[in-house]
Amino acid sequence: METDERIMELEIKLVYQEQLIRELDTLVRAFGEKLDANTRELEKLKQAIRSPENPMGPANEPPPHY
């Protein structure tokens, strides 16, 4: 294999790797944003459970009518 062919193959591989890195970066950022949103939501739920101002759960639900 000639040097020019090897260089061409390496350049092609580099272009594909750069594209893959961009796609993976986008994916990781999206997952990070989703994780942050889920973490904030979880913290809100934890606070709501602990808060006596906003009681939650079966103890605060009206009993079923028979």
C-alpha cells in the first residue's frame, strides 16, 4: 500500500471519528440535561413528602364511602 493511500484512509477514518464524537457529545449532553431535570424533580418530590404544608399519601386521603 502506498503512502498516499494510507494517508487517504487515515483521513477518511478521522472524518468518521470526528462525526461520531460530535454525535456522542450531543447524546451525552442530552442525557446530562435529562438527568439534571430528573434530579430537580426528585428533590421537589422529597421536599413535598417532608413538608407538613403539603401532606401526601393515603393518611391524608378521604376514606372511601361505603
